[in-house]
Amino acid sequence: MKKFSINLQMIRRSGIPIFIVGVLAFLIGRISTPTTGTRQQTEATLSAERKETVWTCSMHPQIKMNKPGKCPICFMDLIPLSDVKGNDDGGGETTRLSMSERAKALAGIMTAPAVRRGVTSDIRMTGKVAVDETRVEMITARIAGRIDRLYVDYTGVQVSTGDHLAEIYSPELVALQQELLQASKAVANLNANVSEMIRNSTKNMYSAAKEKLRLLGFSENELESILSRNAPSDHMLIRAGQRGVVLRKLVDEGAYVQTGSPLFKIGDLRKLWVILDAYESDLVWIRIGQKVVFMVEAFPGQQFDGTISFIDPVIDPHTRTARVRAVVDNSDGRLKPDMFVKADIKASLSKSGAVRNIALRGKWLCPMHSQVIKKGPGTCDICGMPLIKAEELGYVTSGFEDVEPLVIPATAPLFTGERSLVYVEISDAQEPTYEARSVVLGPRVGSYYIVRSGISEGEKVVVNGAFKIDGELQIRGKPSMMQPQEASGSEQQHALHPHEHSMNSGEEMPVMSDTPVSDGFLKMLNKVTASYLTVADELANDDLEASVKEFGVLRDLVAKAENVEGEQFKAWNVAKRTLKNELDYVRHIKEITDARSLFEKVSRQIISLEKQYLKDDGTDHFLAFCPMAFNNSGAYWVQKGDSIRNPYFGVKMLKCGEIKGKL
């Protein structure tokens, strides 16, 4: 191509106008443009650049713009289309979405780890202070007569045990005292020549006469006074049987009363009740033995505390609430019956999401008066009934109460109505990569959800931008929140809450693939199953130490086993992840009930693996079921042979259960 140059000095000498020179320069520029091929190459480059800057909405893919901004429909931040790509992992088990760091920042995606932490649920209730009904005494007339003198003549008087309340006149008293005096003289006149039968009969008459007066309310000193003066009295004192406050005065001086007529009502106010109204939705968080904190208007800013001793088993049909009763100390007398209170219960949750009630673990309680709590066996101080362990009464939830629950922020899960989904960040990916994971959630506690299964501690979940990731998967036709992939049998079972699945002998788990598995894989699986069967035997023998030791062996076997790629190993990969999660709690086992709770969770995965992979090699593995395990919820297990050896009850109920079939 020729190059053209213009000498300005020559132009000026020639007298050519400058604007004509400009026109000539423009024509020269048109002539010197690239050829057709070069122009097409340039346009392709510009087109590629434009393509790289196409921005779209993850919820409305029809929106495409050439610069970042907001979606005109939903006002979400637009994301660059070319920075996001979807892919499946090698095994095809999960769907993943990868994006660049730039796309992640523009989409506002944020993650947080699943952690174990103590969470509490605050239950706020209202109610009022009430008299402790177990500390109330009704003073009645034990003999018919006339109230000649009233010592306690107004309500609210403080009295102590034995204090005189009133004096009653009754002609019947003279006859009863004369009987005592005559019996006393008869005993005194006995001599050595009297037969043993007459001697015993006379003494029995004296004791009976004395007992009649004692039952009427005469004290030992009063009886001795009658005998010493050798003369009856037609008056007797009515005394208080306990310390307390006269809550009601039911008689006036000069009134005639019959036997059994109520005279005074005395209540000991050193201990009081707080009666609270709990809504149905709050009852799941309330347990016997929990601490309750409350305030009253009479003492603003001051907190009082008590212990829950009773939960009404019946719901009030009008208010749709249940009464919750707490026992509070009132030694200083500041609390008064019928004061209104505002109470708060902080329910601490355990690993499973159940209310943690560690305070009563190992304690003994009265089944009738649950406020009576002792460290060892004995009898109730109120009713004399034998005490029962709190675990047997159901006041302590069994299984790993000391382990804090696994929680995720409440903004992480996506709900479809039938299942819950979270997006987990893949830690070892070269660029930000996220996979969808179905999870089983427990209750929501404040700004967290308790995770029962689906993710492990430390895994990062998306807490902001999950809808954008899900929308992108929907755009690409990948499994997502609204279009889930068909879950395998093992995954379906894994997603169920404990004890909510059924395994009949005729039920078969779907086969993952017709592709055979290797002998090495089966050998590893046989070791896992053998260790599990050893745990079952040790639990059936009630040997806690041996079962914990074998649980450790099983944990190590599962930890050493590797994930295996391939469609036929999907069930193993899911079960391995769950087993590894559950067996981490071996170090928290303190009682055999904890070991049995863990064994039930492990059993569900072993049953699934046996049905999926293990061949009939002549070993008799049977599926057994105990309908009474875990408070009649029922539980399955695998055992050798068809003779029941129940690992959930051990020697106590070794033969409880039935064989459902051979695996």
C-alpha cells in the first residue's frame, strides 16, 4: 500500500486553501482503509468483546444488556453471562455451577460455614403468682361446739406451728376426759395378782382414751395437765398445724360449728407457684426442670427465677394455651399471690434439636411431685413415693445432649414446600464453584436453622445470592430448587428423620447401576459391616466400653475408605458421608443410651448398603425390628442369624423384636 504525505510549505506557496487540503485528506483516509478480510477480522474481534460484556438476570434470562446494572423486572443485579458455567462432577451425583471471582462479586454471593454452637430459643409468657397448693392447710373443727374465743381475728396474720388460733367449748370434751381419767386410775390400781390379760386390756383402754384426745388436737402437755389436776375441762385450744399466713378466716367468735366445719386456711408463702400460659407452638421448647426468669411490676428491673415443675397435659379450649407451673423461692416475702408476671424461658438445644436438659441428668425425681429432686434414690419428702430416675420419666432427652447442634444461617436454605436445599461452596475448586445439596433441617432458632443431615461441619453454604445460583441452573436446564433430579433410594432414606422410615422385609432399594463393583470395594464394605455387627453384639451384652471401642474401629474404617467415582457408587458416597458425620460423636458417648442412639443412625446406612451391594455369600444377615425402641418409635438393625439379640435394650429385653427377613 502506498503512503501519502503532504508538505505544508508547498501548499502555502501554491496558494491552495486549507479546507481543500482537509477534503483531500479525508479521501486519502477512505482509500487507505483495511481490506475486506481485515475488516471482517476486526468486526469479529469487536463482536467477541461485545459478547464478553453481555449482562443478564439470573431470574429473567430474557434480559440481556451490554453493561452492568439492575434487572428492569426484578431489580436484581445483572451478572456477566460468559463468566458463569455449569458442570457436573465425575460421578454425576450433584450439579455444580462455577463462576469467576468477578461474577461472584457482582452477584453478591456470600458464604458462611456450618458450625456447631450453642443456640437457645426464647419463650416469652405471661402469668401470675399463686399459692403453692402443697403448702396449704385447712384448719377444721374436730368436735362440735361453740367458738368462745378467737385469737386470730383477721386475715393475713403470721402464725407458727402450734400457735393457738381459737378456743372451742364442747360438752363432749368432758365425757372424753372423764374416760381418760378413769382409765388412768384403773392402770394405777393394777396389782401383781392381776392376770396378764386384764393388765393388757386395762393398759389398752388407757392408750385408746389418750389417743382419742390427741386426735382431737390436745397436745402431750395438755394431756399431762388433765391427768395432774385430775379434773376435766370443757374447753380446748385449736392450734396451727404449720407455719404460714392465715389466708382466710372462715368463722367468727361465738359461732356454733359442727365436726369438720372449716375455720381457717393457712398457707406457707416461703415457696410460691408461678402459673404461666404457654401457647401450643411453645410447648415443644418447655421441659420439666427448666429454669424460668420473670419480673413483676412491684419490683421493676429485678429478676426472679424458678424451676418448672409441671406442664398441664390438657390445652384450654378457650385460650388454646397450656398452664406451665414453676416453683419459686420467696424466703424474703417480696412476692405476693396474684401478682402479674412476665416470664422468659431460654431453651438450650442439643445436637438433634431437642431441648437440652442436662441439669436433671442422673437425678432422681418424684413422679407425683417433680419439684422434689435428689441426687440418688430415696422417697419423696411430700408423699413418700419412691423416686425414679429423670431419664425414665422422660425429663431428660437421650442421646448426646452435651454436643452442640450443627447450625447454618437462616438465609441459607431454599424451601420448595417438600424439601430444603442449600448451595455448598466446593473448597478445593480452582474457581468459585457451588453445588446444590438437599438437607434435613430441624427447628429454626433465632437467626439459625439446626441441620440434622445433608452437610458437614465446616462446609461453607451460600447465605446471600443462592437464588441467583439457582436461577442460573434453571436457565441451563440443570437440576435446581424447582427442578430436582430424581434422588436415589439411599438419598431418599438419608433425608428422612430418624424413625420416620419403614423397612419391610419385601421392600427393595433401587439399584444404582448394572455396572458391577470391584472385589476390593466389596472387601472394604465387608470390613465395615463386620465391625458394625460387632458393635451390635456388644450393645446386646450391655458392654458400653467394648461397644465404644468398636465404634472407634468402625469410624476409622469409614474415614480411610475413599469416595469412588461412578454411577454404581452413588449410594456408597452418600452413606459414607453420613456415617463419617455420625461416627464423629463417638467421643461424646457417656452412657449406653448414647451408644444405642448412635447405633440406630448407623444401622440405617448399613441396611441401605447391604441391600445395595452385598451379595449372598452364605452369611446369614437378617433385618430385625424392635417396635418398643426409642419410646415406641421403633428401630431396625442388622444381625447374624435369626435369633433375636436386641441391641437397643440389651439383657433387659434381649429377645424383644422380630425378624423382618433375610438380607
